[in-house]
Amino acid sequence: MIELRGVWRTFMVGGEPVQALRRIDLKIATGEYVTVMGPSGSGKSTLLNVLGLLDHPDQGKYYLDGIETTTLDEEHRARLRQEKIGFVFQTFHLIPRMTAAQNIELPMILAGIPPPKRRRRIRELLEKLGLSERAHHRPAELSGGQQQRVAIARAIAMKPTLILADEPTGNLDRASGSEVMDLLEQLNRQGLTLVLVTHDQELGERARRMIKMRDGAIVLDSLASPHFFT
């Protein structure tokens, strides 16, 4: 599913180079559930952006479903994102003037999906995520947990194979956060690959595999370190 080979990413900060990612070698199999942890500035979000084709490595190769993505132009990268990747962010990124149903529909409109097929998929997602009664509500009329469920519905509208979640419970109370995590884990059990960035140790330990980063490098991987949690 995912393979990074010798990936580096450098940013210029105040005229000085900062190594956001340092020689990352990583494989994630289809259907895995992986959490990525580490302090602020450790490279977690940069890694997620590279996996999501939102950022481009300076060195190294990134294979997604066998496709070498670092040689693709932006049009092909955008198409691959659309077809294979769903994003869930801490701040939801819903469009305020649109209803829940319209926010879910947006990626399908951009992909040119015919209206009848869009409507069927919206009904299916609203029902699946317990949002049928909120279909015509705008984000300001929804709770934080409901907004995040709308964001998840939008993320999976195009039936991706990979979900990338960046602190998806960071703006939620504990009960709402638990509901969101249960939903993401249910999607993983249904076959979606889930990569989740979190600062929360308890959330990090819910996954079978935890990766820990520091200074742009992977310093621990529970898959390679079977006694990681002992």
C-alpha cells in the first residue's frame, strides 16, 4: 500500500535549513491501523502531508499502491489524491455556507460524479454516520462531534483506500472524541488503511502499530519493536 524509501524534506526557516524529515524508510500494508506520535516539530504532520501527496519530498521515493508518486506532475498527483486518499483534520474544514449534505457532496461534484449517483451516496453516508436528521444543517448548527462526522463522511465519499487523520479528536470533548475514534476504527475494520497523527498517548496505543518520531526521524516502530509497550 505505502512505501517510503529514503525520504527527506527540508524547509528554510530564517534562512537556515530545517530537516523536517530525515531519511524515512516506512512500509504500511493495506488495511493497517497506524498511529504516529511525537512532540511538536517532530515531523508528524510533514510525514502525513507527504503521504497525502500535499507535500513533495526533496529526496527519496514514495510508492502508493505501487505507483511511484514523486515523479508525477501535479495533475496526476491530484487525481491520485482524489481516487485513493481521504483526509480528516482537527479543525474539520467544512464550508460554513453549505449544509452537511452539500459538504459531503463537494468532492463528488469536483470528480464529475453524476447527480443521481451523488444523491445515493450522500443518503448512504448520512445514514451510516447517524447524520440523516442533520442533512440540511450548516456547520454552525452542528456539535463538534457532528461536524467531524460530516468531515469523515466527506473524506470517504469517493471510497478511498487510505484515510489520513491529523489530530481528529483535538477539538472535541472526550465523549465526542471517543465516538469519532470508534467510527474511524470501524472504517479500518472494513478494510480502509488508517494513519492517525496524535499527541494523545491513550489514542496512540489504540492502534496495533505505533510510530514515534523525533527531529524528523522515526525513532520507534512497534512493528519492529515487539516489546515497545512493555
